[in-house]
Amino acid sequence: MHCASSGAAAAPRAGTTYHTIAVEGLKIFYREAGPKDGPVLLLLHGYPSSSRMFEPLFAHLSERYRLIAPDYPGFGYSDAPPADRFDYTFAHLAQIVDAFTQALGLREYALYLQDYGGPIGFRLAQAHPERVAALVIQNAVIHEAGLSAVWEKRRAYWAQRADHEPAMRSALLSEAAGIARHVGGREPLEAFNPDAWMDEIAFLRRPEQAAIQLDLAYDYQSNVAAYPAWQGYLREHRPPVLVTWGRHDPIFTLDGAHAIANEAPGAELHLLEAGHFALEDRGAEIAGLINDFLLRRAPGFVRGTVAAERVNILD
């Protein structure tokens, strides 16, 4: 493992460092900040984002917590093998993230789940419930009630992939869809930095990306099929659950947020004036909610009572 940051550059904000590690033959990139023996926040990003989306949390939480945010295969700075050489399914991405946590020796963590981070993180939690100190769920659904009307096109794609793949491919590069993810119908549009969605479109135009993202869009139906099992996980294991939700999300509805809060015993729900990527709009607020929640609901985890059992990885 090596640090990928430049020694000539100024010190990163909040002490963030940038690494790659070999996981099942792939280079997995991740960002890290905070004390090595601190309670771990494992941050799982959405589509079509990367670990970069968590910079607001790094800026506000790294004094107390050890924040770790990987890029999945096919995303960000991690390896992106062609779709005909790698199985791009959510189960496989979860397997890679699981192996990543084991490579870093992470034995306990709170999970931050956003968008695609939801199905990846719930698979991880279901496989290792003893490792999960708490869940922070931000615009990621586990109930069909949380899927907005835009998912009708996805359902058609699932039913007849060949017929609907050209439309799905076009949607991947749609500037309108990118704006909707970040803006969610709010006005004026001039108040929002277009770098947010244009950076995503540039990423999606990289070689092989269309095939990768089309495979994942098709496999998303496996997540919907798993929703009942993930609901059962919340009821059975009863982890502390914080739901922070951008109310201007055109992809996942407020019904999805309320359904999670009703499913998880003792869950806390905060609806925010934000879009699908709520950290862009309310990063400091969400960081404060996370810190307050963990201090109240997982005090042993925050105080590091199991720190001696953790395996620290040295650069």
C-alpha cells in the first residue's frame, strides 16, 4: 500500500491522505483521515460519484473519527476492468468492499450509505452484523415505496434489456439527469455549480464506462429483490440508524426515508433542504448530526472501547 498524495503539495484539508491497496487483484483507491485508533466511519458512495463526495465529512469529523472512503471497481481512481472481464454486480462490488475492509483490518465500523452505497453496505452488514456499530442512511432505499417514477424506465430495461439499452445508454450521458441529481428542481439553476454534474458526465464518457454502468443498472433489480431481507436485518439486529435525507431528490422519495425510519426500531430521521447528494448542500449539518447521534446512540464505539482489538495498517 502506498500514499498517492504529492509531497510537494500543501497539506490536505483535515489531514486527508490518498491510498491504493491491492484487493483480489485490483487496485482499490481510498481516502482516509483521522486518528488510526479512532472509531471507523466507512463511507460508501453513490452513482456516478466516488469517495470525493465525502470531502465535507472529512473536513468536519476527522478530529475524532477515522474516516475511510473507498472507490468501487469501475469508479473514481480504482481499477475499472472491462465489463467482459469483470462481473459488475452489486454482490460482487460488496464482496470487493468486504475484502477491502479485511485488508485494512477493520473489525468495527459505522456505515454511511448513499445511493449505490446502500445495496453494497446492506450486503456487508448482513454478512457481518457484529461489525456494524451504526448505520447512517442518506438517500438510499430498501423499500419499493422509495423508488420514484423515474424507475419505470429502469423496470422496462430489466424486463427487456436489448430493447431498452439504447435509451439507458443515452440517459447515462444526459446533462438533464445530472442536473436533476444535484439540483432536484430547485431554483435558480445559477445558484448551483455545474462542475458537479459535468464532472460526472466526463467520468461516464471514459472508455468502457457505458458497459460497466449498463451492467450495474441492469443488476439493480437484484437489490429490489433483496429489500425484504434488508428490512429483516434492521428488525433482527436493531443497529442504531440515523436517516438524513435530501428532500429534493428526484430518484428516491420521501416515502423511502419514512419507510426506513419506520422499519428500524429507534431510528432517527432528518429531512434536509438538499438534493440527492445532500453532502453538497448540508455537509456541515450532516456531520453534526452524525457526531451527535453516535455520541448518544453508540457511546462505546465512539470512545474506542474496542480500539485495542483493531489492526492498524502502517504506510
